[in-house]
Amino acid sequence: MNFTITGPHYGQSAACEPVLRALPDWFGIEAALQQYAAEINLLPTFLASTPEGVIGFLSLKRHNPYAAEIYVMGVQTESHRRGTGRALVEAAEAWLLQQGVEYLQVKTLGPSHPDPGYARTRAFYLALGFRPLEEFRQIWDEHNPCLILVKRLVPPGS
């Protein structure tokens, strides 16, 4: 699949919200979707695009000079397992390294919840070198355990 990765850009809610809405298994809670859309406008965001439009995105949140988070990421279902998500993460990691960031984290639904879609999400992040840090029930709620995955960013050739 031919796509290009650009970014980081700001003010990308209008480009990213349709991707979120096309993924109801991951972003099916309207209030959360609206919160993500509002935050995306304020965050550095990478876009994966084809001539037809945006097929995926990744927005970052910086927590301190050394650590950042993949705040929200979405890839159209028909583009899953075609390198789009990997390319977005790699572009974000390269940019973060230029900014001096050493650690990248992502929060996702924990393995104590049986959702098969999120099992694939966790497998994706593990394949990219993220490691589970801890599962918390108090971050979101007891029915939605939050797994924090972390990755130490290493400059190429190190």
C-alpha cells in the first residue's frame, strides 16, 4: 500500500476525527472520542495519507523533557497489517529522539480484559519493542484496566 507520513502537524482534529469514527471497536464512547478530537488540535500529530485522504494518525503528548506518550493513534481497518501503524510510530520516535526524549509510553486496555481487538493492539506494540510496565484499574475504571507499555528510544546505530 502506498502512503506518505507527514508531521508533526498541529490542529489536525478535522483530519483525524473521521479515522476515530471509523474505528468504533476502539473509539466507541462518544465522550472519549470528542475528548481525543479536541486534544489532537493541541498535540503534535503525524498523518498517514494516500491520494484519497488520511488513513491513519498518531498524536503525541510530552510529559517532561525525557518522556512522551502516544496519546491517541488510529489506522483505518483496511490499512491494518500493511505497515501504516509501524511507519507512524517510527516517524514519531525519530522526531522524539531529535527532541531529546528517551522514553515513549502508550496506554491501552489491559490483558485482564478479554477484548480481542485490544489483544491485537497489545501485540502490535509488543512487536515494535514496547514492554508492559503495569496494569492499573484506577486510571480508567475497574471494568477498563489500563496497561502502560513503555519503550526506551535508542538513536540509530547506538
